[in-house]
Amino acid sequence: MNFLRGVMGGQSAGPQHTEAETIQKLCDRVASSTLLDDRRNAVRALKSLSKKYRLEVGIQAMEHLIHVLQTDRSDSEIIGYALDTLFNIISNDEEDEVEENSTRQSEDLGSQFTEIFIKQQENVTLLLSLLEDFDFHVRWPGVKLLTSLLKHLGPQVQQIILVSPMGVSRLMDLLADSREVIRNDGVLLLQALTRSNGAIQKIVAFENAFERLLDIITEEGNSDGGIVVEDCLILLQNLLKNNNSNQNFFKEGSYIQRMKPWFEVGDENSGWSAQKVTNLHLMLQLIRVLVSPTNPPGATSSCQKAMFQCGLLQQLCTILMATGIPADILTETINTVSEVIRGCQVNQDYFASVNAPSNPPRPAIVVLLMSMVNERQPFVLRCAVLYCFQCFLYKNQKGQGEIVSTLLPSTIDATGNSVSAGQLLCGGLFSTDSLSNWCAAVALAHALQENATQKEQLLRVQLATSIGNPPVSLLQQCTNILSQGSKIQTRVGLLMLLCTWLSNCPIAVTHFLHNSANVPFLTGQIAENLGEEEQLVQGLCALLLGISIYFNDNSLENYMKEKLKQLIEKRIGKENFIEKLGFISKHELYSRASQKPQPNFPSPEYMIFDHEFTKLVKELEGVITKAIYKSSEEDKKEEEEKKTLEQHDSIVGHYKNMIREQDLQLEELKQQISTLKCQNEQLQTAVTQQVSQIQQHKDQYNLLKVQLGKDNQHQGSHSDGAQMNGIQPEEIGRLREEIEELKSNQELLRSQLAEKDSLIEKLKSSQTSPDTNEATASARDSEKIAELKQELATLKSQLNSKSVEITKLQTEKQELLHKTEAFAQSVPVSGDSEATIAAKTTDVEGRLSALLQETKELKNEIKALSEERASIKEQLDSSNSTIVILQNEKNQLEVNIKDSKKEQDDLLVLLADQDQKILSLKDKLKGLGHPEEEEDELESIDQDDEDDEDEDDDKSQGDN
């Protein structure tokens, strides 16, 4: 408030004094007037003055306006005026503000008024509750006022809304408003609300914000939409940037798939409006937010896979190879594709297969590298291509091998019809453009990153320098260019390439030291006292020499570790060497390059360090320092330790191989054991079956042995008879078994015959009862129908006679009426005759009405009889259908009876056959000398069978 008084005190008196009095009077009316119209008019007047006299209205009227919001909520008009006035007071959107001092003063004024308004947190809560009102004149100014509060004091207002019950949910309802003005301003409000507040970002995301915003973008026409699409995209970036929870929610909700239609743009030479370029730029940035290298690796990888699976990467590659794309969109698309494929093998493999639409088709990588080494291309585009190439090779040993293989002699195209990636990199490495040298060197270094195999393969590359001279290795050519004193950017690029190449590769170190000119050149560069510009080159030369010492395998006698350290101490000095080595990490551009993988430089002269190289320096600087200060004894000790470790590693590796081989053998043995188990189970089953068969054979043998003993006892007396009848003694047991089997069959057939007899009896009894019931029911129905028909005929005849009589009376009545009318017209009628005619007429009408009543009663009776007749007819139809069903059942029963009789006859025939067999068997047994008791028993069984057959015959005759 002191600040506001100071501002007011600094203003000149005069006309403003009158306006201040007017504002004071209006405030008094707002505070004291009892009529709503008076208060409304006063607030409207304050609104009109609030833009021009912002300070005076703010100081005097803010408290009264807040009171109006609290007390007059029933009147939407006065609430709207009050909100508009508060917005004019707090907002800085003044058209007449031109001068810088005026603008700064206005911003301070808005912040001061905002602080006064939010000092009471209930004011913000009140404003949130007013936003629930659907009235346009309340909701729209409320949205604008809250947005202005967030712009001035965002964190404080965010905290108040966060603790307010349902505060964020109320604001989310603005996105569903059917009025576009409120919806669009609601998007701006949510932009300010979600800025740099992770808690609110999560709440907004889980209030279905992604779905609503994507729907709005689709409705507005995706990238062809207006500024509303831009606002929605900015809000989406606020929700997703550096918020892992929301990024995961966005991916799990399958919203990445909905981004694909945004990039469906064909080859267009025109039609790229500034708004479309802005929209597409923001859409590409939104993809980069999801796959940023600073995100957790797992989240980035899952988003990358989702983008490939839904075809989004393919769509981006289409834009990449299309024509007519604006340069800034093309650059951002290259950066986006870079981060979508970075470290993801599937995406990198797809990108390697993309071809440009040229004749003949060329790989997209080759086309991009042509742009990178072309000095006429824009600087930002060349940086984007370099970043894309780096991302393609990041953790991609397969891609690194493919790039290096294009430089090897066996894969170079002898015809020269096509240019390979390796040829383009070599061309850029040795061109006259220092930026191309640097980019090609860094790109080639990424092809060797953490890949010892490719470092060794690159040593095989030979270059033809000039006609007639022998070829030179790539390593030697790089050192030759260094010694020629080229530009600093070129030398820095080549030194970074050599340091990456030699690190962790003793063979490359040996090749480097084999050239006797390399070590003197490095020591000479380090020892010289050069200017600040050359200090970075000195530091890189020190790093390269240190790598040559640390990764030296002492295979060259003249350049062993100890001799190189003595050389440093003699020509440079250890302290001086370490100081020069420290120039790298102390350089102002070193820390900038170490922050992000993307090479983002304002101009070419800032393009000095590569991000991956800074990581290598950080890793090697300490170990090289230790290696320089180590004595020869320590080196020997370290060498011994290394040898011991190598031996240990070799032993461990040997044992690992043995364990691996034993694991394979164990697996094979396990498979063999499982196979043998199956075979064992099969054999066990076969053995069990054979044992049971042997047991059966034993039982049969014992039985035959017993029978043979019995046969031997009777052999003397019965041998002649047995031979005479042609039956061997061993057949007796079989005959007995056949007798038992026939007996059991006979019992089974008898039981079946008894069942059939009982079924026939049931069918006969059921057949007789339905017939009697049917006859009785049909007789009753016939009698009733006859009576009803007779009664109906009588009623019809009565009705006809009555109808004739009614017709006759109606005709008489008409005639009398005609005569009366004619007589009345011809002669005046006396009173007596009129009375007579009236009496006759009345008599006729009475008779007629009586007849009509009687006719009506007859009709009702006929209707009732007709209904009764219909019901009886339905009953008759039902009875007929029942009769038909019963007749069908009767026919079926007769068929069943016939079948049963047929089966019974068959059973009788079978019984007769069995009796015949039994008799024949009896004869055989008698011939064999069977004991008499068994014969009597058989005779009694046969007698019982005959009795049963007689009873069955009697039953069948009685049934017939």
C-alpha cells in the first residue's frame, strides 16, 4: 500500500482530482446503496474508468468489488461488471503503454494488486466458485481474471488452487464448454496453472486432459488449425515435459497413436502458412519431450517402441524425404527422428532401410550425410544431420560395422556409380571446409564409440593421396593433416577422432606410435608456449599422448611406457603436462557440450566439443594423471597385476567355457534321461502285460493238468466210448463251459420275455381306456353342439320376424307423416283432428320404441350365443386334436405290440434251439460216462424250462 500511495503522490493534481472524487462517490454508492440497480450502475461506471484510472480504481474500489462478488451472486450482470473491473485493474494489457518505464511500472502495479487480492485466500476460492456459473458474462471475465492472477504470482496462486477442494476439477470443466471463447481462454488459463508445478500437472492429466486436448486439436484440423491448436500443444508440453508420471500415463493411454494424423502432409510447394509451421514445430517438439535423452531410459525406450509400432516413425521419415518442406520444419523433423531412433535397435534398423525417392534410390543416411558435408547448407541443418547420425550409431554396433565396412577395400564400389557413407565421411574429413572436417571427424568417432572391433577394422583403411604415390592409411593421413597446421576447428576434430580411436585399443596405439614422426610432433606441440587459442590444441595433444602411454602394450621397444614418460619429463615436465591436460575441462565450451547430446551451437565457431568426447575426457583425465606420476617400479607392479588379472580372466574365461560346455552336456543328458524314462515306462507296461499273460497260461495249464488227472482215472472204462464218439477227454471242460453259458443266456432271454409281456399288458390297458374316454367326450360334445345349433336357429327366426315387423311399422310411420304434412298444407286442421293425429303418432312411436328395445335385447342374446358357440367350437377343435393325438398314439402302440410279438416269437425260437442244444449235450455227456446226479439235475432244469414254456404259451393264448 505504501508503494501505491507513493505512485499516487507522484502523480500531478488537476483533472485527476475530479476523477478521484468521482471514483470515491461511485465506491460509496456501491457500499451504501440498498437498490441493486444503483449498485449495478456504480460498478458499471467503475469498470469504464478502470482502464484509464487503473491505480485510483484499484486503491479505492477493490475491497468494494470483492464485497459485491460475495453478496450479489444472484445478479450475474453486476458480478460480470465487478470481474471485468478487477481484470482491468490487475491486467497489464494496456494499449497505450509504449515507454519502457511505463511498462515496468504497469507490471509492478499488476503484481501489487494481485498480492492484495490473494492475501485473503478466500478471494481465490470465491473466484473458483464463480467459475461454476454457466452464465457467459460471469464465467468469461472470471477465467480472464484468474489467468491474470497466475501470470503475476503464479506459484502462490497455484498453491491456493491446489489446496482448494475440487479447485483443479472446476477449471477442467472449462475445456468442455460449448462456447469456443471460454474454451480457448480456459486452455490459456490451464497453461498458466500447469507451468512448473508437477502436482497440478498430474491432477490435470488424470482429469482426462489428454483426451480433451487431442479432441480439440482434431476438431480444429490438426496442423492446419489456428492458434487454438498452438495453445493446446503448449499445454500438452507443460503437462509432459520432465513429468515421468504423465509421460507414462500418456503412453499407456494409447495417445501416442493419435499423434500420427498430425504429420500426414504430402509434397506441398505452397500452403505452408506461418501458423501451420508453428503448429507442426510444436508437434515435433512434443514428440521430442516423450523421447528426450534426459528422460529415464525405460520410459524413453517404451515410447520409442510405441512410435514405431503405430507408424509414427514411418510418417516422420516420409516428411524427412519429402520435397517442399520448409527448412525449419525439416531441421526439427531430423532432430525428432534422431531422438526417436537413439539407442533403440528396432528403430535404428528401420531408419537404415529408409531410401530417398531418387533414381536410383539412395539410403536416407547417405542423403543426409551429403547435406552435412555440403558447406552451402544452413548451419542448423548440418548440426541436425550430425545429431541424427550420432543417434543412429548410439549403442548400435551393427550400424557402426555397416558404416566402417563402407570404407574397407573389399566393399568399395569400383564402378563409382554410387557414393557410400564412408566415402562421404572421408571426403568431409579432408575437405577445405573446417566445419565439414569437424563434423566428419566427430561422425567417424561415433562409428568407433565403445567398439574395439571397428577400431581395429578402421586400421585397414587405405587412402590414395595422389597419382603415382603409394596409398596411405587413414590413421597416418589424419596425423599428416595435423602436422600441416590447419585451422583450429579441423585440428580439434581430428584430435578428438584420434583420441576416441586409440582409447581402449592397444593395437591402434601401436600403429600410431609406429610412425616415428607422431611422438615428436605431440611433444613439440605441448612444450611450446602458444596463445590462448592454441591452448585447447595443446590440451588435446597431451590427452592423445597420455592415451598412448596408458593403453601402451610395450610391443615397440623405442616407445615403451617408461621411455615415453621419461621423454615427457625431459622435454615438457610432468607438472606442465598435467596443466596442459587440464586445459580441456577448463574450456568454457566444454561444460556446455557436456550437458546435452544434441550439438546445439549458436554459430560455427562455437562448434568445438562433442558430448560423447567430454565423457571420454572425464573418464581418462584422472587415470592418465596417475599413469604419468607412477614410477617404473609401480608400472612393473601394475603390469604384473595386469598380467595376473589377465591370467585370472583367462582362467575364469576357461572355466566359464567349461561350465558352458558342461551345461550343454547336462542338457543333452537330461534329454537322454527323459527319453530313456519314456522307453522304460513303455517296457514296464509290456512286462506287466506279459506277466499277466504268463499267469493266465499257468492257470490254464493247472486246469488242464487237473482235467488230465481225472481223465486218467476213467481212461480204462471210457477210452473206447470216447474214441468211438470222436470226442477227446480235453473237450469235456469246454463243453461244460458252453452249457453254463447257454444257461445264463436262457435266463437273460426269459427276463427279457417277461419285460415284453408286462409292456404289452400296459399298452393294451392304455389302449382301451383312451377309446372309451374319446367316445364319451365326443358324444357329449355332439349333443351340446346340436342343442346350441337348434337354439341359434330359433333365435335367428325370431330376429327375422321382428325385423320384418319393425320395417312394416317404420313404413306406416313414414306414410302417416307424409299424409299429415300434405293435409296440413291443403286444409287448415281443427284442434280435434290434430289431437287425434298426435295421439296416433304417439301410439306408433311407443310401439316402435318397444320393438326397437326388444330387437336390441335379441341382438345381445344372439351375441352371447355366438360367443358361447365360438368357445364350444374351440373346445371341439381341442377335442379333435386330442383325438388325433390319441389315434396316433394308438397306432404307435399297435406297431409296438406287433414288434413285441415278433420279438417274442424270436425268443421262443431261440429257446427251442437252446433246448435242442442242451439235449444234444446231454447225449454227449451220457456217452462220456457223466455221473447220474448231474443228469438228474439237468433233467430237472429241463423240466422247469418246459413248464415255463407251457405257462408262456398259455399266457399268449389268453392274450390273443
